[in-house]
Amino acid sequence: VTTTFVAHDPQRQELADAVRKLAGDFGHRAFADSARRGENAPELWKALAAAGYLGVSIPEEYGGGGGGIEDLAIVLEELSAQGCPIMLFPVLAVCASVLVRHASPGQKQAWLPGLADGSCWLSFGITEPDAGTNSHAIATRAERVGGGWRLSGTKYYITGADLADGFLVVARTGGDAQTGRSQLTLFLVPADSPGISKTHIATELTSPDKQFMLHFDDVALPADAVVGAEGEGLRLAFSGLNPERIVVAGMCNGLARYALDRAAEYARARTVWGAPTGTHQAVAHPLAECYAQLQLARLATQRAAFLYDHGHDASEASNVAKLAAADVAADAMDHAIQVHGGNGISREYGLADLWFIARVQKIAPVSREMILNYLAQHKLGLPKSY
Ligand SMILES: Cc1cc2nc3c(=O)[nH]c(=O)nc-3n(C[C@H](O)[C@H](O)[C@H](O)COP(=O)(O)OP(=O)(O)OC[C@H]3O[C@@H](n4cnc5c(N)ncnc54)[C@H](O)[C@@H]3O)c2cc1C
């Protein structure tokens, strides 16, 4: 008995089954051990690249699989359901989606084939020490100098910056005198540009993916470093945030499956009062409730992915999916730890290290509170609260 993925489409079922097999062969223990050694699980990443799973949502003309964001979400759900939640995938979702929809032909040719086959990596930088949930407060500046640009500022919590060949960066290029709002522009910044430095941010996440603070000190960029049009940076970056939310929802659904599978297995076998602990409704019901919430979160994720992949506005659906999936991942992981009693925190059972990864999804890439603000304001017509 497991929470195995069931797709309506045979090709997607095949994809899910193949990723489950690959990730299962690697396993959670190897994933966590790699993180503890300070490595990026390179064997798993290479195997995913070789099988074409990094590029599933990238168009075929750029070496990808030609699928949609739903395919990328399935890949990460299956990885996570085997205890391998690679947090680089949501970053891949933002960068690839923004480039596919908004980059120039030259930029697409320069980056998409490498992202698809795993030979290059782009990190995404929007957050700053003083601009997290409020992207309008971005202080990183790009100024026109000669025929190009000079970029200066600091980006915070940049996932995978140690692996990056480039950064997709949102920077201020001016301001609107009437509204006082920043005019933001999106830049592709080669990682070897002089003036870039990075500092590792130590976290309690047992994850192969590391977080960095990035400093840009007067970094010279050519005119064609701009993605899309000048001043359109926030709109373009936001267009990549829906795919990111959908893929994060996939990761959370997978984490919830992992937790429920472990919990149910343990509660079927562990006998304390002459019967398996799962006999007690106090143990069984929270798991059954999480199971129901998981199925709802998966439906919400599929709906959001469908809307995005078919060119519809997926904002509300992506937010709802991410909210529901992040909540069920954290709840399921917490209940799974409870069901294991003391063993819930032992390394052998592989739960406690994933608790933080599940928990952080309520904060990043968009917090619960900001999703609720969005729904309250835009879907219920309530006054803006901030
Ligand atoms: C593991 C991890 C990976 C990340 N990767 C990246 C990355 O690759 N690139 C990138 O650019 N960023 C990344 N981030 C940053 C992430 O997007 C931010 O942490 C997130 O947007 C929240 O911003 P903040 O941390 O500055 O919180 P703050 O903006 O300081 O907010 C703190 C708390 O207050 C709440 N809050 C703030 N304003 C309101 C309000 N108006 N109403 C209600 N509640 C409010 C927030 O919801 C939050 O709970 C990452 C973060 C983490 C933890």
C-alpha cells in the first residue's frame, strides 16, 4: 500500500514511474548523506540530466522534452516521494519559463539547451536583505553606462549560486515619479563577470542545495543582458513565479506522500498494546486526514499546471496549489514523526531531516501570508492590508 501517483495520461504515468524508479534506486539516505558531506548529490543530478528529466518542460527545439510545467512538477513530486526533494527544480522552473516566454532568440539559444541537458545552471535572484515579500523595495541597481549597464547590490537566499554559470537578476533601473514605485528590469548576468562575490548562508536544512548571499559590485554588463523590455522586470519575473509555485507544490505533494508512506508502514508494524499502533484512531485519523488533503492539493496542482500550460492566467490556481501542498507536506511530516515516537527523530528513519525542508515551503518561495493577502484582496475584494 502506497500513495503512488496515478496520472490520467499514460505518458505522464510513464514519466512518473520512471522517475520513481530512478529516485528510489538512489534513495533518501544517499540524498541526505550527500548533503551532510556538503555535496550536491551529483550522481542523482547527472542521472536526471541524462534521462532528460531536467529539460522535460523546455521546448524540443532547445533540446528539451517539449512537455509542460506539469511534467516538471511530476518529476519533482516523484523525487520528493522517494525522499529526494531537490530544491534546484523550482529555480529551474522560474528561469526556464521566463526564458522560454520572454528571452531573445540569442538568449534562448545560449541558455536553454544547457539547462535542458544539465551542462549549465542559472540561479534566480529577486530577494534582498531588505526586500523579501516586498519586491517593490528592491535596491539592487543597474545603471546605463556607455552602451551597456553597471549592476550593484546584494541578493539574499540565492539557491544553487555555487553551481551557477549565470544569474537571472531583478534590478532597479529607475522609478515612476507618479507612483513612487521602482522600475525593475531583468538581467542575465554571467557568473564569471568581474565584481561578483558570494557568501554561503548556513541553514539547518539537510539539503544538497545550498543558499548564498550574492554581491554585485559595479558589474559591467552588455546591452543585450536585458531580458524582455527595460522596466518590465517585475512582470517578467512574476510570470516565472507561477511555474515555480506549481513545481514547489509538486515537491510538497511528494514530501507528503513520503511522510504518509513511512508513517503508515510504521503504524501497521509497530505493536505497543498488543495491536499495531495504527489500530488507534488517534494515530490513524491524522494520517487519513492528511491523505485527503494531499489528494486535494494534487488536484489543485494539476489544475494550476493545466492552466499555465494552456496559456491561461494561473495566478490564483498556482497560489492555491502552493498553499494547500505546503500545508499538507508540513502536517504530514509532523504526524509521521509523531507516529514514529522516539524513532521519529532518529536518523535511521529519515524523517526529521526532511521536516525542515517541508516546513520551509510555508515561507519560500512565497509565504502563506502573502498568498492569503493575494486571495483576500484579489479574489474576495477585501481591502489591501499593507
Ligand atoms: C530555502 C530558501 C531558498 C530560497 N531561494 C531563493 C532564490 O533562489 N532566489 C530568491 O530570490 N529568493 C530565494 N529565497 C527567498 C524567499 O523567496 C524569501 O525568503 C521569501 O519571499 C520571504 O521573504 P523574507 O524572508 O524576506 O521574509 P520577510 O519579507 O521579512 O517577511 C517575514 C515574515 O513576515 C510576513 N509578512 C511580511 N509582510 C507581510 C504582510 N504584508 N502581511 C502578512 N505577513 C507579512 C511574511 O509572510 C514572513 O512570514 C529563498 C528562501 C529560502 C528560505
